[in-house]
Amino acid sequence: MSEERVWLVTGASRGIGLAVAQRIVDAGDRVALFARGDAVHSVADELGSNCLACQADVSKPDDVRAAIASIISHWGRLDVVVNNAVLMVPGMLANHDSRAWRQNFAVSLDGAMYLMREAFPELKKNGGAVVNVASVCGLLGSTGTAGYSAAKAGMLALTRNAAIEWGKQGVRVNAVIPGVFLTPPTEGLMPDEESQAATARSVPIGRIGDPVECANAIAFLASD
């Protein structure tokens, strides 16, 4: 990774997003941390001067535009976008609340599209890259996560379309598809050691993933 590159990572205050941000800083690159909660400011302070906190809501196009403008004003460029922000609102399909259904899409899918759309001029200028964080649920489905699974399947389709449209313009678009990783959302689904052990036994390699492993894959896909 070049020292001159500037990254934007959504959902960057915890989990996979935080692991990606740490790896970027360790490699000497600069990163804008995009998250809704005010914790993003303390995370940026902890990671150091190569970080810029962008407290904003990725599901709001105006927030996305303002964040990108702030990055360009601060560092003069944007090279890599990592769409990691997620809001999983569980629900069984037969009685899924309509508002909850839309919430799954607003952050995971709509937000990714808004950010890619607004970042594209800078990415094209710099020969940049996009890495979208999808989910195995978008491939296989999962009981009680109909909205989330559908949104992540949509993210895979969005990734393919963007790769086709933007590849000839020098912008690479890829996705990672995590299985079970110990992040705040998944901790809510398996809050104790017993449930985590049972989940680990269901994974072929016998353990739950570490966010650092996903961060390594993201860094590779965004590399030269």
C-alpha cells in the first residue's frame, strides 16, 4: 500500500471496520472513519493523526456527500472505499415488519450505493478500488434474517454491476463474503460461551473468525 492513499471505511468504530482501519494505519496509509455514533471520534484519536472521524449516517445521501467533501478538503484525494456499515434487524419472513425490512436495506445496500456513487469521480481520477463487505447470508440465507440476507444478496449484485461498469474506467470493485466472525452484531446472536462454542462446531475449521482475518482480505483486494 502506498503512503499516499486515502481510504474511507464505513462502520469503522468496531468489528471488521475497526480492524480494517487499524491495518490501514499500521501500513502507513490514511483513513477516514465513517460511523453514526460519536465513538468514532475516540477511535480516531486512538489510531492517531492518519485518521479523520466522519460522524454521519451512510443511509442519508446528504451525509455521504458532506463526508466525502470533508475528506477531499482534508487530504485532497480518495483512493479506496470499504462499504462495511450494517444494520441487521432480524425477523421471520411470514411476519416481518415492513419498517424493519427497509432498515436492513437502508444501511447495508442503499448506503453502499450512495457512497460508491458519490465517491466514483475521485476513484476514477486516482485508479481507485471499492471493497464491499457482504455476508454468507447473502448466498445461503439464514433463519430469522430475511431482510439482512436479501440486502447482502443485493450488495453482491451491486458489486458485480459496478465491477462491469467501472472496470474499464480503472476502478476495481470486489466483495468479501464473511462467514461467522466475532463482531458486535454476531455477539448479540451468540452472547455466551456455550452458544459461541456451538457456532464454532458448525464451522468446518472449528472456530469463529477473527475480524483481523477479514481485514487482511480487504487490504489485499484494495492493494495494487
